[in-house]
Amino acid sequence: MIKMKIKKIAVSIVLMLMAVCIMSGCGRQKATTATSSSSSTSKNSSSSSEPTLSVEVGHGQYEQSAGLVSVPVVLVNNGSNKTVIDSNNFTLKLGDSKYHLYQNSNEASDFHLNFGNDNVYQNTLTFDVKRTLTKSQLDKLELTYLTDKGTTVKAKKIPRTVSQDKIRENVSGYTPTDLGTYYKKCEDYLKEANKEKKADPKATITSIEDEFSDKDYDKLRTWVVIPSTTSQGSNNAVIKVYNATKTDFDIAYGDMELVDHAGNEIQVAPSYRNYVVNFPHGKFVTVVVPMEAKLKPSNAPYTFQVRADSDGENPSGNFFDTKKSFNPVEVKVSNNVTSSTLFSLTPADYPKDSISWSDVKANADKNTVTANVELSDYFNLQNTNYQVLAENDSGSRIIKGVQKVTPRYVATTDKQKITWHIKDLSNLMSYQHVYLMNNGKKIFQIK
């Protein structure tokens, strides 16, 4: 796991970046040398000491899923001036189309970071292009960054063979905690708290704030969706993190993996393993992550695993799941292929403890059933593939499909009314027991 250290980056590191062709022009700016007169020499000598601003940008491989395009980036400040990295200054271009960083409604995803001279910054950016791009279109994508002095810098492609040491993030004053260390600390805290309570039910447990110097340390949530509309599965996973703590986090892609139901480990593809993604406090982050093998629905359920600080001062090479930590990571397979509906689940797949139904009513005259639903998870509710089951104690039964459901999606944690339209509902209601089903699974009893 990458451990961010507070230190100055020697100019030699920047020159090494140039040597491997990560970016062009990574050396410090130099004043023009005067040769005509002593006065011009003095003038140029003075100008060479003036503050300069020079930011270089490199990018990794573009990955896409559900209309989202993600790309790892590396920024180097080889000027003498400090600046601020502003997420709003990144633009993805394809022909005449321009895209800014992806932000779902009511999900703040911007970031700003002080960026000193000789600092190196690394992150992964995501844009919503709302379509699937062809290979040719992916090759034509252009990433730019607008600097404080109004100069637009075009990102250069970083070779896939680049050494991790040459693009390691080093930003003065910025020390995020790696996600693996976070989950391990939380697991240890809960384990010790349970141990103390078991030994003495009246024991006073150290508060979250006292333990972590952050009273909201238990408010980080992570969701993983595998977009798949066929049995063939997908090579990509989409990860969304809501960091509601007051602590900044990050993770190196080499320190995460998915494990299928049989125990097979699928790590992130080599093209991303040298990069990281940051999770600023108070923000949502969504990234498309390429995996080294297909993620097939038939191999679900998948488990998300991390390892702690694999590249820091206290490395641990062992991957572990997050089931014993605060808010274990949720992994779901989704048949939705748009950014607005990707994180959606049908009632049959929705976590049982996170969905509740109430006020069920049947109106045979109008052929409708209504009920209120209340969600407490991030996922939207996808209202598709409903059936009604009617049966008698004698064993006679009938199943009918639902003709129409409104609304199609529920995207709120507020109580929402849903209406199902069922043909010939009066006949179904003549049976002793009537149930609403989804994908063949009973959801609630109508009668």
C-alpha cells in the first residue's frame, strides 16, 4: 500500500520522470541566457529568480463502463511557485465535445489541494460521457488541465512500463490514510471493544473520537458494482466511496481485489496497479476499475478485499475482507448500463435490512396494488420483473406478471409510494393467499 510521506522531492526525481518519458518538459523553467551586454545579463539574471508556475500532466489508460470514463493522472509542479490543484480545471475532450468531472446529483465530488514546488500528485479522474466509446474514440480522447496562470496543459500518455517509484505521490502537507489501514484499524477497534464488553458489560469503551481523533471515523461507505447484461460478465468494476469522515483516504489499485464465491482472487489489471485513487473527506468518488479477469454473474457473490500499507512503514501482504469493520463493503452485480441507474438493485437483490414496505393496499376495481417503500442503503430501487402469486391451502396456485410499475426507479431514502398495475386482479384476490414477488422471490403479502 502506498504510504504518503511529507518530504521534498529532489529535482533528480523529476529528471527521472523525463528519462522515462512520463511527461514532456518536466525540468524547471530557465531564464534566457544573455550574451550581448552586461546590462542584458543583469536583467536576465533578475528574471531567473522570479517565481515561475509550471505544471505538467500525465495520464494512464482510459477505462469505461456505463457511460463513465476513468483515467489515472499524475501532476508535477516543477515551477518555483506554489499552486492549488482544482478538480474543476480538468477537461476531457472528444472532438467538439467537452466533459468535466463526473458528479451525480447531490453528491459533491470536487477537490482542491495545495500543490508546492517539486510536488507530485496522483489520482484517478472520472467523466460522464453518457455512451460507450469505440476503441478509436478512446484513442482520440484528450485530457487537459487549466493552470492558475491561464495556460492549458495537455496530458501526455504515461508508458505502462513506468516504475511506481517514478510516479509516487509526494505532496507537502497531504498525508491520506490508505483504505486498507483504515479497515484494519476499525476491525481492531471493534474487536477490542467487544472483548472489553464481554469481560465487563459495564466497561467504558474508548470513543471513536478518542481512538481516531475523528468522531465521524465510522462514516465511510464503499459500494462496488459489476455491470453485466450478459452471462459473459464484465472486465470492469465500478467503485463508489462516500467519505463522510473528517479524514482523507486513498488506496493503491494493487492493494484491492475481488474474490468470487469459490475463493478465486481477481486482482486489478496491471495497467492500473501502479496508480492510486484519493478519497477526500466529505466527498463522493466514483471510478471505473479494470480487473485482470472476467467478473461473471454466475460466480457471484463477490467479496471486496484490501491489504494494509503494502508499501509503507508497516507493510502487510495479506488481503482481508471488511466484514468485521464499520460498514462492510457491498458488492453487487447490476444489469443497468447507464451512470444514473448503475447503482440500482431490484427488490429481490436489495439488502434485507435496508428496505422496508408498509401500507399495502389492493384495489381490484382499478387493478392496482400500492405500497410505500423506505430505503436505507445507497442503492436505488429498480422496479422491474414483478409477479403476483395467488394460492390456496389446497395447493392450487396461479402466477401473473405485473403489467406496469410506477415509478420505475426509487432514488430517495424518503418514503415513496409505488403502484403496480395487474390485469384481472379481482381473480387473483379470490385466492386465500396473495403475494407480490420479484424475480421469483416473495417480497410482501398482499392478502
